[in-house]
Amino acid sequence: MRTKIRALYLFLAAFLAGALVWLAPALAAAQEFEKVSGAAREELPAGRFVAAAYGFIWVALLIYVVSIARGLARVRADLGDLKQRLDRAGPRP
């Protein structure tokens, strides 16, 4: 079983290496630099995206803290209930 898995890994590695060698000229041609003059620039409103990201993070953090606080309140209530049950049961020998 291990030899089949090892053979599969070797086949995949050889396939990827062959694909890279075959695609190398195309990758080299795709990286050539050609200066463009007078091109229209697209500007993104970065302020909106940054504000949205910060808002999302703060809302997610608030939801997380609230869920932790609710869980802690549940645990405290269960602990109080357990203490009351133990007090009613009396001392153990």
C-alpha cells in the first residue's frame, strides 16, 4: 500500500515538473514589461473598504464577547444550582 502511495506521489511530482518545464516559455513571455502611456487609472475608494473591514471586525468581536459572556452566565447559574443541591443533600460521610 505504501509503495502505491509513494508511486502516486512520484508520478504527481514528475507530472508537475514536466508541466512547469512545458509552460516555462509561456510564463516567461507573460512576465515581460511593456510600458503603457495614457492608460485610464481605476481608483478604488479605499476609505470605504477600510471602514467596512474595521466595522466587520468590531461587530464580530462584539458578538464573540457577548456569546462568551452568555456562556459564562450559564456556567455560573449551573454552579449556583449545584451548590444549592449539595447544601440540601447535607454533609457526606
